[in-house]
Amino acid sequence: MAFRIDPRWPNAARGPVQDVADITLSASGRVFSRLFDGHEGRVRDHVRASTINLAFWFADRWWRLRWEPIGDPRFVSPEWRLRHELSSASGDTLLPPFMIYGSGPRVMVAPIIGSGVAWGPIRYLEDRPVTVSAQDFETGVDDFFQTVLRVCGNHPDANALDHLVGQLARERDDDELAGWRRLEACLGYDPDQAPEAVINALVDFEARIGETAIDEAAVAAPGEQAVETLQSVVAATEASDLVVDFSTIDGLIDPQDLSGRAPWQAAEDAATHLRTVLNLGATVSWQDLGDMLRTQWTALKTATATARGLPYAAMAEEDALGRLAVAMGPPVHRRFELARMIGDRIWTGEQNSFGVVSRARTDRQKFQRAFAQALLCPLEALREVVDVNQPTIEDIDRAARRFLIDRSAVIAVLRNHGYLPHETVADLLEAA
């Protein structure tokens, strides 16, 4: 399941200055540099490009490629594209129209927004997202750096590249500096470009809510307002009168069992297991949610949405008791948000934790959403309401009313199982 950048230099090109090579790029066994070359009239797996330029691109952007997720795919900023789209490194070449970005424990390799346009005589053939583990991504890039430095050591820019790669290695080996760089990237900044006061304030919050929660908060509301937003969300949890007890679900699922698969697949397995252990019926009622959270269902339904208007909701837990700052008021959306919070507690498996519930596209947030879909709208029960092979809007709306969820959640379940097509890039990225 490796991430690989394999350059091959023609024998005649191994000169002191020449660094152009035939480069094959692959992830999890899928070659995303496969293309049809109209000039040659054939399909090939490589692109001809400068290895030095490509190595500089990966080294300059390493922290953001590794840690910064995509925001709303409908509104991707030009600045984000320059940091994450391979074509921004092309120079005089045309590199694969793919973007690379972090999602937490994995790295996504996905076609760029609008990649369906024609690319002249060169047409790339791979057009679906693929993922690799963060470790495989880091190893693949490191191997590429070393190969380029070994073969192109006499290139005029080789010393500068060697210095940059060495600096990156030292930053990664320094836990404190690596944590700083990670936060910068999560906030959407290049190294040394984030306001120092913002980073310091977030670091101060780590002792209170934990490192992983800080990362989720940073990507949920990036930029200079991250600290102010986090302060508001923490205050919303403190002001909430919605107190729950997670002890009912503690220990039922080992978070280690959730790794290694797409978040939606792990989430469905977790939801199925929880439904079986707790003997839940086809429809999860408000009473069921109250029983899972050891509180009155009326409290769940009527609690004040103290996080309403904030970029994300949250839950702060101490000794298995959680204080929930919910953002959603309408019952259908409130139920989904509560189910996401249960999913987050399963994802971490940790007591005394702080959970963020946001629109971000990290694996943790994807798991929450897919868990809520599977818990509230299990596929087997959905089959009784919808002809999954020919689902209609009327059937989907009837299912949404039956399971007390939004239509979009029913559609997501059908898409995850291949009964409806993924119509947008956002759909594909959510399922990857």
C-alpha cells in the first residue's frame, strides 16, 4: 500500500546538469501518472519532468501536504491549490492533475477539482481518489529525495535541495518543532508564516484538551481566528446544561480495530457492533439515544444549542461524564449530531477527552459522519423501505422520515454501498 515516486533516467541523460527523468507516481498500487500520449499514440505510466523541481516542491510543502486537509471542495482557494496540486510544480511539464493532502492518519491523493477538462494531447487516465497511510507517504517521499540527491548530485541546485531536505529531517526529528510545524499546517500556513501568538495560544490549550483535539479544532476553523473560535467553543461546553455519561459504550469497541480501512467502512462495522450489543431496533429512538448516554431523552431533545452559530460543536468529558455543546436545533439534525458525538467517543476510546464535531474532512470527522449514518439508518433496515437497486427520491424521503434523519444521510448510505453514484468530488472524497 506504498506511496512511490519512481524516476528512471535514460542513460544519455545522466549528465552533470540533466535531471529530467521518466517519473512514475503511484499510491496503494494505483498509478496516477498513467496517461495517453497523443503525440506517441500510446498509453504509458510515466511523465517526463524535472526530478529536482519535483523534489523541491515536495520539500517546500511537506508539512502542509502531510497535515492540512482540504476545505470545502466547492470553494478551494488558489493559495491552497498552489500548495497541494501537483500541477503547480510542473514548470515546463504537465504533471498529473492530482492534489495531495492530509486527513489525519492517512494522506489523500485525489483528482483536482475540475480535472475532467481536456489536457490537450496528454490525457491522464486515473480519475478516482486513493489513500495511503501517513507513514507510507513519508517513506515514499524520503526515498524519492535520496534517489534524486544521489543521481543528480552534480546539478547546480543539488546543494540547495540537500540543505532543504536536511532541514526538514531535523524539524521532523525535533518533537517540539514538529508539533509547531504541524499546527502551522493545520491552520493553513507555510512554515514560519503563522502568527506566533496564535500557535502559542493553541499550544497552551493542549494541556487542557489534548493534542489531537487541537489539530481537529485548527482544521475546523483555520487561520488567525482559530484561538478565538476555540475559546468560544470551550465556553459553550462550560455553559451547556446537557450532561451525559459515556460509560454504557466504554470498552465495547477497541479503537485499534478501526484502523486500516476507509473511515466509512470502519464506522459501519462499529455501528453494527454497537447496535447488536445494545439490542437496538431498526429505528434508533430518542429513548435509545438517552439510554446510550444515560440521560433523559427529553434533555437531549430540548437542551439549549450553546454552540449554535459557531464553526463546530464539541464535547468535554471528565470521569466519563460529558458536557455537550451542540450546534443543531431541529430534531433531525440534533439526533445526527448526538450520534456523531457517540461515534467520536468510540473513535478515541478515551475518557477525559475533548471531542470536536465539525465539517472538516479529516478521517476522524468522516468516521463520525459515517457512524451516525450507519447507527441511525442501517442498510438492512433501509432495504425494507427503499428498493436500493432503483432508489427514488420519494423512497429516500420516506426512509428519512422513518429513521428520523435528513435525506442527505440516506443518500450517503446508498452511495457508500454503490447503489447511487458519487456525483461530485466532495462525494468521492468523503467516501475515500
